[in-house]
Amino acid sequence: MSRMVALALAAVLLLTSCGTGTRIRAFLDDTYERTEIVGDAAVYASPDPVGTTTAAITDAVPPAERQADGGNEYLRYDDDIVIVSAAANGSTVRVEDLDERYRSGFFAFLGPGFRPGSPVGTGGSGGPGDAK
């Protein structure tokens, strides 16, 4: 019986160790054409407009927080930021690590859930400036 418990515990640990960042990057790799890699960021091309692309991404891998600003959609995951923006033939999807840009407050203009140290949000119901 203890062997069964140990195997079950090992399976749970394995499944929970697969972070959201890995899942979002795997989904983007499997779904869109990667056009560029710059440092820790990858850029993908989607033939669909921003709204359709964002819906496909969030349906597949729900973000911790979501916000829109200036025609761009921002999706925050545990280890990554995904930015979906308009392009001539659909949209561009950029994924980058939550690194110094995030920790220094670069995305703070998006409001709660995008500020360094922010708690995980509920999906970003508000817009920029809501927390003023």
C-alpha cells in the first residue's frame, strides 16, 4: 500500500512541477509560427486578429491576469508575459520571461496584477488607471 501512495505522490509532484510558463510556451510553439527569438523572448505570427488570437491563448492556458491597452492584449503567467498585438496579416504574439522589466514596474501602467509583488488577479476586469 505504501508503494502505491509513493507512486501517487510522485505523479502529483511531477504534474505540479510543470509550470504555467512551460505550458504557455509549449502551446505557442505548437500553435503559431515562431518568427524570432531575442534573448529570453520569442515572437510568433498568428493569421488571426488580436481578439481571436488572445481568446485561443486564454482558452488553452488561462493567465493569472489579463489586461488590454492601446489595442494590445497583455497576459501575465507565473513566469511569462504574453503580449498580443496587431500585425499586417493577423497578429503578433510575443512571450518573454518575467524578468527585470516586470520587477522594475515596466508593466505597472496596466494596473493591479501587473505591478511587482501584485497578488494573482481575477482576470483583469478593470482598465489602466483603475487603482488610482
